Amino acid sequence: MPKRQPKVYATLRRYFDRSELVMLGFQQDGSQLVKRGAGRVIYATASSLNGLSWRVTPLVKHWK
């Protein structure tokens, strides 16, 4: 039986401020901010080109 490929969710159109992401539970992980759930599963990642505005890419459905 072939391995199932992980689903890909679209990057959100909205830009977030760093303080908003911290309030949502994101933590610094290298150059990205990540939101982790139970068992340290990564729910979403946020990346930024300028450090001021961040784009969120969900890795699971209903990541908030």
C-alpha cells in the first residue's frame, strides 16, 4: 500500500503582526514562527521577508 501524501493547505492571504501570532500561540523556531499542538505536532508555520508582516501556512485543517 503506497504512503499517503500529506495534504497541502493554501497560505492565508492575510498578513499577521508578530504580536498577533504570539497571542495565537506561535513560538520562534529558527527564522520561522510555528504553532505546535499536542505531541509537538506542527499545526501551522509563519514566515516573513521583512520581520514585520508574517504569512501563515496551515499544515492541518482548523489550525486555530
